[in-house]
Amino acid sequence: MGRNRNLPLLERVTIENMGAGGRSVARVDQVVVFVKEALPGDVADLQVTRKKGRYMEARPVRYHRFSDKRKEPFCAHFGICGGCTWQHLSYQDQLHYKEQQVVDAFRHIAGIEIPEAEPILASEKTTGYRNKLEYTFSNHRWLLPSEISPETTLPHTNAVGLHVPGRFDKVVDIGTCHLQEEPTNQVRNHLRELALEKKLSFYDHRTNEGLLRNLIVRNTTLGEVMIILSVQYDEPPVYELLESLKHNFPGLTSLMYTINPKKNEALYDLDIRLYAGRDHIFEKLEDLTFRIGPKSFFQTNSLQALELYRKAREFAGPGEGELLYDLYTGTGTLANFMARSAKKVVGIESVPEAIADAKINAEINGIGNAQFFAGDMRELLTGDFFSAHGNPDVIVTDPPRAGMHPKVVEQILRSKASRVVYVSCNPATQARDVELLGRNYALRKIQPVDMFPHTHHVENIALLERTG
């Protein structure tokens, strides 16, 4: 508290624009101020929360005028839950600022003028679009102002919902979430009521104690649903909960559970056990069928993923005689999506389980010209690998948010591929990598894609062509 005591209050500041990370931007005495929650056009008093040499961070404490861009949020949990932080901004304005975010990243980080920026691809669905949600059980529920008065006595502080932004130990107790189609709310609320009725313990993130930890709900456009319940201990009440889900939700395709005594929620090193149904669900994109297991990665917005893949395929333009490399292939979705247009596809991914899924998906769809390899991209993608499997004509790369390791960038530069299609969920690191690739490649066009309506996140596809 002491170091924040002398931070200033900025009065009647006009918010000018939206910046990276979903924060809005203002300027006071030529100093940039990043502001949480405010929108361009708002006029507000801002309490500075952090002050650096070239910028400040602040939050609004009083509004003098609201922006005409504001709209009424549709969710009762808006402003507390971190799920849909742009609900108060019209969807058309969301698209505008996401498109701007991509262009600004290339101009300011990479110093590249965009030769051809395609209009952002809007999502057909703006609610109920997610095919995967992870809810957290917690005994430290985020309390509303009405619940923290001295006169209020709470029967419990348990919750099952989504985390408060920036608080690992606080969870918003969700009644209705609009991010995923039913039965997500019905399943979550049923488990909460049953757990409270049976007086089961909810997880404590500070002490690593408590029975109930996480609930994952996955679904597909084919109507298939997978439930994964994560618990701390293997105890009889766990099977009572699972049996209740099986009885009350007979339409579930897959009902699974895992015992997790760790201090983190990662599933990759855990044994996921099948309780009822089958251990996977299926999704369909065009005429391709994809098998999704409990640990499989799949784009979170299935309908928009199809548009993303179609545009990436268009940019890549693999010909019948061309060899295509798919880096960070995951479960091979993009590789299999493009295989029928290419002579051969080589997919590389660090997670062995994902590569196993990729091979299964190729087999399911009768794709015989795709090969998949598991290994650290930095170590696997070498000159020897090119010699063994052929120099690529086209490279598609879809790395994690951190972007590509410099060693991977260097191997792409040495590959002599005529085209590189770079798919990214982080335009900032994408722009950085594109600048590095600029030694041998020129950026020809970009295509922003909105995968996550009502959030600041944006996907982008960049097409680079070899010049050196």
C-alpha cells in the first residue's frame, strides 16, 4: 500500500483508443495511460495504480460521460468474471479494434506496412461459441458487496465457476454462462447443488486441500458432449457424483474423471479414467472427421475454426506436387485439412499424445500422404530432418502465444520454402517473428479472424513469400 500512496488522481480524462491486452488508452501531459474497463469516448477520473517513466496504468473511479459505444452487457457476471470483458462494446466496434490491434502490431513492433489487410472475419455466433470450458471449484468464492456487510451471515463460501482476473484463489460462482451451449450450465449447477447437499469439500488453492477441483465440458457441432471431473482424492463420494451425472444427463457421450493431487490443474501428466460412454468425441469440418480425446487440443470455436482453416489453406495454396510442413501441428487438424491438396504433408508437434491423435485422424479420414513426428521443434526441425523428409515447398506454422523460438525461425529461413503461412493467437509475437523472417521473406497479406467474441483476443493469418 505504501508505494501507491502518492499515485495521482487524473481528473476528467478522455479515453482515446483501445490498446493491446484489451486496455483502453488515454494521454495526460504527453504520457500514455493504460486504463482498465473504460471505452473510447468515456470521460472519467482515473486513479493511477502504477507509474513508470513512459506510461501509467489506471482504473476509472468516476465517470463524467459515457461513450456512445457502450452497450448493456448481457451477462449478470460482467465486470467480475474474466470471461467476456468486452460485452459492453458493440460487436462491430469489437471487430474494428481487433483489426486495429493486428495492424498496429505489425507497424509498431515489426515496422512493416501491411501490403494487403483483409477485413477481419467475424464470428457467426457471438454467444455459445466455445466447444470447451473449464470451471473451477473453490472454497474462496468472490463475495459481492451485499455479502460482505457485518450484518450478513453466509452459509458457505463455496463456488464453482470462473476465476476473477488476476486472482488465482478467487472464483466467481457462475449461475449462467453464455459462452457454451447447454448442458454446460445444467451440469455445473447440478454438481454444485449435489456437492453442497452432501457437504463435500471444495478446493482450497492456498493449501492444496479439498475434494472437488475442476470440471471440463467439451462439446461438438455433432451434439456430442464430454465431461471430465477432476478431484483431489479417490473417495466414494466421487462415484456418487459421477453416477448422478450419468443418470441425470443420459445424453452425455463421454463421462470421465481424474485424480489430481498436484498444485496445478494441467491434465497432460494425469491418468484420465473413463466412467461411462466412450473416451473421445467427434467433430466434423467439411467432410473430415476429427477424434477429440480428453487431452486433445482443438480450436475452441469450431465454426470459426473452419473459416480459419479455409483461409489458411487458401493462403498456403498447396499444389498436387508440393510438400507441406505443418509446424506445431497439434492433433494434425490443419495438416489433415490441407493434405488432399498437397503431394505430402509433414506435421511436427512436441506433445506425443497430440501426435497420436493426428495419426488417428489421418487414418479415420483415409489420408495416406500425411506423416507426423513428436519432438521439441527446436531439436527436431534441422537440416538433417529436411534431408530425410524433403525440403518443404510450403510451411504452415501455428505456434503458441510466445511465438517461435529463434532456432525454428532460422530453420525456416534455411528451408527455401516458397511460401510461409503463419497462424497466430498473438499478433505481437507474430509480428516479431515476421520481422526476423524478413531476411528471406516478404509479407504479402494478413487476415485477422475473430475466434473469441466479447474478448480482446484475435487470431491472425499472415502470408509470406520467399524473396531471397
